[in-house]
Amino acid sequence: MKKERFFGKNGQTAFLGAAVLVLLICYIDNFHGGSAWIPTYFQHVAVNCLIAAILALGLNFVSGYLGQTSLGHAAFYGIGAYTTAVLLKYTNISFWITIPVGFSRIRVSRLLLNLMKTEER
């Protein structure tokens, strides 16, 4: 059986490429005064498009390849985004620190949901 391709690349390569582009755009903005190199509007649109592409690739994997219905992608995306936004707004923590904190908050939420699921059985 032939593997399906996404623009000539497999899903994992496309996912990693989109993630690297988002981090590269954020790095250029944070350390090199991004407005001089990347216009603010273009940066905003590019980051939002690449984040949506990362979400779509993850949902494509679960729904397309595995055939499962998943509403958890949007929920966990929201939890991580909310945690990052609150930390950036109300504390003086660097953007690069808030992303792992958002990931760990998602992990804790996932573990709590898994505990409830296993107790149900």
C-alpha cells in the first residue's frame, strides 16, 4: 500500500516544517527586532496559518489515518494557548518559558482526564 503524501511530503515532515517555521518567525521577532526583517502583519498571518496547519495535520492523523473522532485537539490547544497568554500578560516571564509551561499544563489536564476515564471502567 502506497503512503499518502502531503504536498510531496509525509505528514510528519510537514508538521515538523510548520513547527520550525513558527519558531523561526518568533525567534527573528524576539531577538532581531522582527519589524525590520518581517512586517508585523505578515508575521501575524504567517504564524496563525502555520499554527492552524499544525492543528490540521494532527487532526488529519487521528481522523484520517486512525478513523477516530477527536474533539480533544481543540480543547488541549485552547488550554495551552490560554496558559501561555495568561503568563505573558500577567507575569514577566519570557515567551520561550511559557511554551513548556503550557505543554506541562496540557499534560496535567490529560492525566486528570485519563484518571477519570480509567475510574469509569
